[in-house]
Amino acid sequence: MAKHSDTSWKKDHPSTLLSNSVQKADRAVKQAMSHPEEIAVEHAFNSISHAKNALSNAEHRNEHMDTVEQNKDQLELIRHQLAEADEIVKE
């Protein structure tokens, strides 16, 4: 498979980008929870923001809506976990 193609895989497979983004956000939030430091929380917020953009794109393109819904639920859980980690950092 060629590394460079005419169209980006992100555009071809928004549900894959969403799944990967949610997984990355989950890892970032877990890192922030285990090491509640400002930089880890900021990184997790950025990862969640990226995942939210991927979610919006996948919803807009009506991509594998069952997978999109699962990732949407997972993203909501991750956001709540990050809020808890953020509170710890602020204390």
C-alpha cells in the first residue's frame, strides 16, 4: 500500500479517524489521571478536542453510525474522567 495517495485516508475513513482519536484521547486522559499535572491535563483536553472534531466529521458523513455512537459514548465518559483529573490539578 502506498504511503502517499491522492486522497487522505482520514477523508476516506472518518469513522477510523474517530476511533483512533478516541483511543488516543482515552490514553491521554488515563495519563492525566495517573499523573495529574497541568501539562498532562492540557494534552488530554487537546486530544479530546481532536476527537470531537473527528466525531463531528464522522456524523456529518454518516459513517458507520453504530460505531460513531459507541465512540460518542466513550468520548463522553472520557470527558467526565478528565474533568475529575482537572479538579485534582486545580486543588
